[in-house]
Amino acid sequence: MHGFDLTLLKSDLIENPTARCACALVLDTSGSMGGAPIDELNGGMTQFIDELRHDDFASYAVEVGVFTFGGSVREALSFTPAYQIQDLAKLQARGGTPMGEAVELAIERLAGRKAEYQKAGVSYYQPWLVLMSDGAPTDSWQAAARRLRQMAQDRKVTVLAIGIGEGAALDVLAEFSTRAPKRLAGMKFREFFQWLSQSMERVSQSTPGTGVPLGSTDSWDSI
């Protein structure tokens, strides 16, 4: 995935005064995700962006940022309005699972984007952070988990922790959020991202500062 020129993103805040909802996808791309899991994740991501782009409200309101952790941490996509996302490079599976570092980066980028909203006088919804992993972290993750959980408690971010497969460390994922983690049933990435896009669409049509209840997760949740 390719980021976009910061000048373009800043000018968009002036030209497009739509209230924004930043959605940070923090995705496990470690070696254990190789094969079918990474292929399905890529397919789900493409579907997610396509559905947002085809919604009149969400295409301008939802800004997607992608942060991957596989061997190293990478900002695969800076926060960008869905309608501007044109090119989705395929995610590759490799290396270990530096989850804590990836969460810290996503938090910092969310804070930076929020500051840009405020400077431009653009209203915004509570951001979302979606953390997806099929295993346990290989770095020091505890400080990042405490920080993100506190943000969730303070209602500064909505955190969804998703375990991929039976090897996912749900006990660890639980430390990052005030919500109980969910486990993805099988390879239902497309079902999950369809649910997520529909959730984003509902948020984009609501009033900033009001809560939007989550819809049923039966289509993808194995718990």
C-alpha cells in the first residue's frame, strides 16, 4: 500500500470539511500468516476499501491507516480518506510479531491526525483501532497495551482486538482493549471486513460525539 503526499492530505481537510473517522488497522503480517491467511487478509482489505469508496458518506468521512508488524513495523498506508485510496499493494508475510511497537506507532499517528483535524477546524468521530493477530507478540508489548486500554477507557478510541485462528493469544489481545477479543472463524476475513465497512458507514452517518452500537458479529465471530 502506498501513502499519500502530506500536502494533499492537509489540503483535503480544507476542501472536504466532512467530519472524519480515522480507522487504524494494525495487522499481523508475521511469517505464520503465510499462505492462505495472508491471501485472505489481502482480499478482505481490498473489499473493505472498495465498499467504503462506494458509500457516499463513508468515502469522504472514513480515513484508513494501515500498520503492519511482520519482522519489522511498517506504516503501509498513512491516514487517507477512502475515496483517495487507489493502489493497494499486497501485504507480505515474514518474520516475528512486534505487536507492541506497531500499536505504539498507530497511537502516535492517530494523535497526529487528530491534531491536524483540530488545526483545520474539522470535526471528527472517536477513532477506531483494529488489532488483528494470529499469535503472541515477540516484543515488549505490555506498555503499549496499558496505554491503548487506558485510551479506550477514556473513550478516546474504540479498540477491536481480533484473534486469527486457534493459535491467537486471546489473553494477550484482551490486555489491549476494554472489549473482550473476538476470534475470527476460519478464514472469514471478507466477512469481517464487510462487517467493519458497514460499521464505518454507520459511524459516518451519525453525529460526532454520539456512540454507535456495534452490529452483530455472527457472520465472522467463532466465539
